[in-house]
Amino acid sequence: MKSLAGPVPGPRARDLTDGELRARLGTYWHPVGTCAMGPADDPTAMTDGAGRVRGVANLRIAEASVLPTVPAANTQLPVLALAELLTAAFTAEPAARAALASGREDLA
């Protein structure tokens, strides 16, 4: 197995010009809260506790944008848990069960 320790190939950051350094930089982040979930009286919440988008029929969101705040760590585990929870809630609803059984998504 190749060791991850040791010098990184290529020029050192301090040897690069500002332009070269900026060209090599990027960001890695997971936006959350753009469609925050919350109670009906929260004016910033776009979805209810089941992921239903308020004011839009038959639309649900089950991913990082419904998290109201940024998790302290990576978003992968919270999003997986959220997706499992919302999927279970959705499939437990009678209209969803009928839609899944009939293959008609417009019933859900």
C-alpha cells in the first residue's frame, strides 16, 4: 500500500505566484438550509416535517437543503438518516402506498 505521508508532488505553495495559487484552489462544501424544514409558524421554513414543500402539491425534498443548520461534521450521515426517515414517512401514507402499488406517481 502506498504511504500517504511524505512530500506532495509539485511545487510548494510558497513558491507559487498569487495567480498560480488561486488557479489551484477550490472549495468543497455542502450547502444546507436552502429549503429549511420547520414548523408551520416558521416563516423561513419551506418544508414541513415530512419534506413536503409548502404551497406546491406533490413535491417533497429529502436531501441536505432541508437541514435547518449546518451539521458539525460531514453532511453524509445526517442526509442518509434524513432520507431514510422521510422515505419511511412517505411510504407509510395511504396515498403513497396506493401510488406505489399502482405505479401512478401522480397519486402521491
